[in-house]
Amino acid sequence: MKVAILGTGAYGIALASVLHKNKNEIIMWSKFEKEIKTLKETRISPKLSNYHIPEGISFTSNMKKAIESSELIVIAVPAAFVDDVAKELTSAIKDNQHLCIASKGIENNTCLFVHDVINKYIDSKNVAVISGPSFAVDIVKEVPIGLSLGTKNQVTAHIIKQAFENNYFKLRITEDIIGIEICGSIKNVIAIASGMLEGMNLPESTKAMFITESLHDIKELIFKLGGDKKTILSFAGFGDLLLTCTSSKSRNFSFGYLIGSKKSKEEIEQYKNETTIEGLYTLQSIYQLTKNRNVEMPIIDLIYDIVENKQSPNTLTHFLIKKN
């Protein structure tokens, strides 16, 4: 199968490694020609330096070339860039092509989930989202990985499973696209707070309490936004939350750690400038979304106050005790 991956970040390359293992024909796209040139010449990404990219994976900065004759198109760019990618994609995509969204997050200003951003420009029922506990550095090691696959189209589900699944990569299907997107987005925000607890040198017992409270709130948010509460128990739900909230490999967790350990403003700003922190982008969106929909999410309000309004991270522990 010919597969196009839009986005050459660590996660996109990791997904390409699975597709290559399954003997698919892969072409990866980025609008940054300098990045494409480096990848072609070195076969190493600075974002995933422990993985040598096989020659069977090709690169281009021409989107039309990337997707022509591809049966499956995987979108793996940061949430902030999905709108631009979707605009460019709409003039080239064909009705019989299938889309797999691997990007996670909620668009600022509009508060749209990635699936909804795509729908603004592309009228297709051949769309799915994938999400779950899967760091790029782990995927390329070919260890067992499980992701949720959300779609209402069984043909699309079959094609994506055919392309990706093997003896170490598993996909579990659900029709709850909304729930999958909520889980995939908000877990990055929750991981920032979990990192704060780590930075404050609080033990596993407190972090477990925090994750449990977060699970309950996310479950209610899924329900109030029209999803299925049971999705919280999926790979995209509990699985991804557990991973992102307990690992220093998570950039969101690491960012929170800097805040919790009271690093200098300069050190925190440097990390923000040098690192893609999806949870920081999503925090703005989920905060506004809950206000727009009149959904109470005190945990999001508190994280927002700590990150944006410089409230003390110590308020997290008081919040956990007082929370209903």
C-alpha cells in the first residue's frame, strides 16, 4: 500500500517505521525544504536521533507529489498547523483516499478538535483518528504498542489496520471520535500538572490521586461534549494519560516539572522556546472551550492559573483535598 505521511516530526517518523516494517510504500512531506534536504542526506532526524531512517522511506516538500496515488494519508503535524495543511490538502485529495489523523490537540481561537478542522475543508467520510500511549522513541524499538482507532467508516478502519498492525503494533476500533480526540488532547495538559507534582517532590501516592481525579473529570467532559464515557478506559484514555503523566520522556511532564521545582523564569522560557509543548497550546483551547460550552472543569482552570497567571503550584495539593 502507498502511504503519505504529512509531517516529519518524531511521531510521524515513528509511524513511518511501522509502515515500513509492514512493507508499505511510504513518502513523507514537510513544507520545510531545508528539513527535507537534511533528512534525505543524513537519514537521521534530530527529533529522533536514535533511529536511522530506511532508504525505503522517501521525502518531499511537494504535497501533491506526496499524496498522488496514495491510498492512505496520515496527518502527523502539530495541532497548530493542521489548518494550513488541510487547506493545502483540499485541492489535491481524491474521494477514494483515506485519512488517518495522528495529530492531537484543539485549535486556538476556534476551539475545534483536529477532526473538525479537517472537516472544515475536506468533505469525506473516509476519516479516522488514532491516539494512545506511544512515545516515538518506543515505537521505533518495535516493542508492544496499543492505540485506539476512532472512525465510523469500517472500510477506513480496515485499511488503517492493514497498513499498521503487526506483531507489536495493535489498533482497537471505536466509533467514538469525540472521546478519542478529547482524551488525546487533554492528557497533555494534565501531564503538565503531573510534572508539577514531580517537581514539588511529591510521592507516587499523591500523583496517583491526581491521575484518578483527572480521569473522573475527563470522563465527565467526554459525556458533556457528546462522547462515550467508556472511552476513558481505552488506550487513548487511561493508557495515554498514565504514560504521559508519569514519564520524563513527556515534554509536557518535563515542562510542568520545571514549574513545580521553581526553576528560573529564564530557564522555563528557554524550554518553551526550544521545545514543542503541545499541552501548552492545548491549554489555551481547552480552557476557552469549557467556558464556551459552560462546562465546569476546575482542574483545567487551576492549571491555567498556575501556567498563565503565575499562581503557585502548591495550590494543586490544596485543590486535590478540597475537590468534590
